[in-house]
Amino acid sequence: MARKRILLAKMGLDCHDTGIITVAAMLRDAGHEVIYLGLHNNAEQVVKTMIEEDVDAVGISFLSGQHMTQARRLLERMRARDIRVPVFCGGVIPADDAAELRALGVADVFTPGTLSRDVVARVDRRLAGVTA
């Protein structure tokens, strides 16, 4: 697969970044270019960076329980700007919420315990256009 540009960010007040930094390293090791926006971003900041960096995908990490609200805001801002790239969410996300996130349009959800190779494989499959 050709190298892809992937934006990673933390949204809201969540300040636990160990997981997203680990994912950034995994994706870089797999050959992707990763742009890490850092902590405390809002949906508009993420969308602005997506446009500026011309990314192929975005990954958002949550630990604080704000995943539904923040993901919904991000997806709304993306739709308003007609941005059509896969959105991945990761973190402490209950199974019922993961299903709801997918129904809202999130490409995939990664929870604690997902193996590194599975994260990379699932992201790569989605970026290659495979949706199942």
C-alpha cells in the first residue's frame, strides 16, 4: 500500500495521550506519515488541520467518556465541509457506543487490548477501500 497521511488528535479535555502516541508509532512503523495534533482540540481545529494537511484519514482517541459527543461534532463539521475520509476512534469505548459510533459514520473503533498488527491491518484495509 502506498504511504498515507493520517492525522491523529485528542479532542476535548482528555489529556491521556499514551495510547495515541503508541498508535502513531505503529502507523509510522507501517510506513504511513502521521501528523499528531496533540491534546485539547475541538472539531473545528481537527477539520482545519485535515484540510491544511490533505490527510487520507483521521484518528481520534478518547479516555474521558466524551467519545459520542466529540465524534458526533467532528463528523458534523466534516459533512458540512464535504470532507470524506475515514474516521477512526480509539480508547475506552463501551461496545454499545462503538456500534453507535459506526452507525454515525466512524470507520472503525479500537479499544484497549486490540493488537498492534490488527490496528494497522484494519486501518490499511479501510484506506485501501475495503469496508467489511
